[in-house]
Amino acid sequence: MRLLRLLLVLCSFTFALSLAAQTNQDWATPAEKADYRTTPNYDETMAYVRRVAAAAPKQVKLISFGKTGEGRDLWAAIISKDGVFDPAKIHAANRPIVYVQNSIHAGEMDGKDSSLALMREMLITKSQAKLLDRAVVIVVPMYNADGHERRSPYNRINQNGPAEMGWRTQANNLNLNRDYLKADAVETRAFLRFFNEWLPDFFIDDHVTDGADYQYDTTYMIDVGPDVDPALAAWQRDILKPYIEKSVTDAGHIIGEYIGVGEADPVKGLTMTQDIPRFSTGYMIVQNRPGLLVEIHMLKDYKTRVTGNYELLRAILEVVNRDADKLVKMNRDADAATIAAGKANDPSKPLALRLKTTEVTTPFHFLGYKRIRTLSEVSGTIWNQYTHEKDEFDLPLHDQLTPTYSVSVPSAYIVPAQWTNVIDVLNAHGVKMLRTSEAWTSEVSTYRCAAKWSEKPFESHITLAGNSDLGAQAAKGLSCENAKEKLSFPKGSVVVPTDQRAAKVAMHWLEPMGPDSAMNWGLFNAIFEIKEVGEPYVVEKLAREIMAKDPRLKQDFESKIATDPEFAGDSDARLWFFFRRSPYWDPHVGLYPVGRLDSLEGVPLQK
């Protein structure tokens, strides 16, 4: 009898294994079926997602949260263990919402294929069902859907497969991961509406690297600088980081922090810089939410890359589920602190807008490859050729950031009604705004600025100098001085109180010296344009009249001619010397039209 029972148990176990194997085969993702040689296109991807949703209809809800420029739906799969798909009810139950974004750079689709496998394991095979114990997971398979369909084997010269991949930018040739704060693209506007509706507790953005070759197949970046809420920074650094590194390592992958190793010799040291709000994870900082950037190494084979991305997603979700209550509370506390700062209007507690890397270093054990460095007859400079001979060494990592430019938090900003493009961006971010009920003139705090511009457009804008692809880390093109000015604001002007959770978004947009401000992106370029000038023969006469009335100014002019040869040889500059000091000069040139308010007292507001 015992033998019979044992045989029955063995038969049942064998049948279960066979059934599981059959289930896995039936539910193989398109990439798995192709042995990771290819990645599915938009329709094939969504066919798999819809199949999973149909098999688990009570746990998956598909939402189109917008349209691309070419008219494709932007799909999100909302995955909830108990079928609750109301964000208000989810937040009320202290359940963390995790947002997984894929293919923002659509040639980097590893996260998409790993997300399909993760959906299967959470919902079909149930091997990762525990990842839904507390968390509600939002998966966006293809955020840059138009770029995803611009497929070619030649879209990513630095990348090792798959056979075809999408394009980096969307249909207007905008890089969506430079667009989070300025919000030009229709995809960004759709994301912002969706983000504000769901307000995720943790954000993951899946990418693939460029840069040097090294041993790591899976890298990531978290933000823990002084611009991040202290509790969230500590949790990411001390709890999340060690857990995911051990877990992904135990799963057979080589994981490390993403530090952007380029062609320069890493032995000289590596540097981490400010994550500014044009980027997805930099935007999470100003939204008081933890964000993690995934960077899978481009030269590893596609199977290694997809499975490494999968293990990292799994590990993150394990921590989020385990620390669900703590994470939700930290996010709420960070929001409350932002609101309190707006109410306090305390100059001793400024907001850091710009950070720089300090000279302090942390030892970093780098897992690299040996390189052969030769002088190239093609480029005329050093050519790096990587071997796959392991080369491990300690190097100095500059990973400490300190503020270089901070501003006090005002009670509110006031934006004149005519600056509709600036106001429109605030509205897209869900920033709460009031309107003036009548015209209002008052002395307010503002800035007088001088600017220099880049020589070519960047992301469709004529930006201030120094606004590069990787960020405006230094204010090279702008200098501003505090000013008290009597400004007039027409009826319908916008007042932006800072006692709201999105106050940091508004401050980064409206403070002109912010790295991704409206000023930095060129939306206020017109304030620097001189619209009325004097004809030379008229200013010649004016100059003589001014010198006759002001001997001191005449002396300054003559001294400048004697000491400044460039000025002395420039007839226009000599005439401008007097025109700028005459009553005909436009006092609004360089005057920032946005006011900072210490209180709302006396401001006429619509009810």
C-alpha cells in the first residue's frame, strides 16, 4: 500500500512538472520563442499582453493613457492581485504602486521583454505571485511606441542585438528622456496626466547603456543626494541597494551601480553628477518619489540582458512588497515636508536647484576588462580595444554632491497671463494654480538676468549656453541678480502657491537659474531682445547732450576708450554706451517677468 501511495505521489509530481513545463512552453514570450534573436513589434507585443490579460481578467486592466504623434495607443497594464483598479482606493489601503516603464529609448527594449516574462510569472505560472502581495504593478511595454516601430538592424551601432530594434526618439525626433520637465511631446503630456492620476510610489525606467565595455551585465542608478528626501535617500542607499545587488548576483548576473563609464580611463576616477528633472528619475526627485534607472550593458547577448533586467525587476518588487508600509509612509512624509516648506516661507531652509560633485571620493571596486590603447591612424587619437580578460581594481568614485545654487521657498509665484506657453507646462504637470480676478500692480521680488545662447538647437529649442544632452550642470549661459521691481500683472495672471506637493516641480520650472527652467529652455528668450534702437546720427547728438550734463559719465567713457581697445574700435559699442544710459533704453530688457511673493495678502484672486 505504501509503495502504491509512493508511486501515486511520484506520478502526480511528474505530471505537475510536465504540466508546468507545458505551461511555460505555451506561454513563452515572443523573444523566448525566438531564442532571444528577435524582439516583437508593437502588435506582437500587445498581442501577448492581451493574451495574459484575457487569462487573468480579474487581475489585469489594460488602459490606453494617450496617443503618440503617429496615432498609436500608449498602453499600460495595471496588475492588481485582488482586482482593485481605483488608484484612490489603492492609496487608501497603503498599497504601493510600482511603475515600470519600457522602451522610452525604443532601441533599448530589454525591459519590455523582461516585463512580459514577469507578467507571465506573476499571473500565469504564479511562480512570482508573491510580487503582488502588497504592490500594484503598472507595466508600460512601449512608452516610445512610434520610435519602437522605426525598426532597423542599424539603429544601435553600439548594441549587440537583437536582429532589429527601434529608434531612440519619437516621431518628432524628440528624446522623451530629456522632456520630463519641459513637456513638449504628446507622449510626455499623456504620461503626466497618467502619473498624476496614479501617483506611483516607486518608478523604474528600463534602459540599455552606451559607453565602455566591462564585466557587469546589469547596472542601475539610484539618487541619494542632498536634493532627495533624506528618508527616501537612506532607504534606497541602505536597504534597497544591498538587497538588489545580492539578489541579482545570487541569480547569476553581474550587477553594479551605473556610473556612466565612457572611453576615458576609469583608473583616473569616476564621477556621479546631479540627476536633473529633464530625465525620468530626476523628475521623480522633484515629485518626492524614489526612482531607479536600469542600464543593461549593451554588449552582452540579448538573453543575458533580458534575464538580468528580469531579475532586477523581481528583486525591486520583493523589497517594495516587504517594505510596503514604510515606503508609502516615506512618500507621504516627503509630500508633507514639501507642503510645510511652502507654508513656512523660511529663508534658512532653501531648496537646492543645482548640485556639483565634490572632491570627496569613495573607493569603488570596478569589474572591468583590460584594454589595448593605441594611436589610431584613422581618428588621430587613442583607440581603445577591449579584450575580455578580466581586470579588477579599486578606483576613486566622486559620489558626493553639494548644492551650488539654492533659493528660498516663496509663498507663491505670479506669472503674467500672457506667458501662456510657460503656464501651459505648469498645467500639464498638474500644478495647482490660482488666477487673479483683476489687474494688479505691486513691487515684487524677481531677477534681472543676462544670457548667452547655444549656437545650435537642442531638443527643438534655442537654449541657453551649457544646456547639453546630459544636463545643464553649470549655469554657463545665464546670470541673474535678485531685484525688487514694480511689475504689472493683467487679470487672469497665474498664482502658484508653494504649499502643495508639486511645489518642487513649479520651482524648478519658474526659478530662472534652475537647470531645466523655462528660462534655460528658451521660453523667455524674448525678454532679452531689444526692440527699439536709435539711429547712429541721432545717438551721436544724444551722446553729446549726455556728456554735457554728466561730466563724470564723460570721464568714464574716455577712460574706457583708453583702457579697452576692443571697445575703442567698435563704433556701435561706443554709441550703445550712451544709449543704454539714456531714458530711451527699455528697462524691461533682461527683467524676469515672474514674481516671487512672500504672501498672498493683497493679491486679488478669483474665488
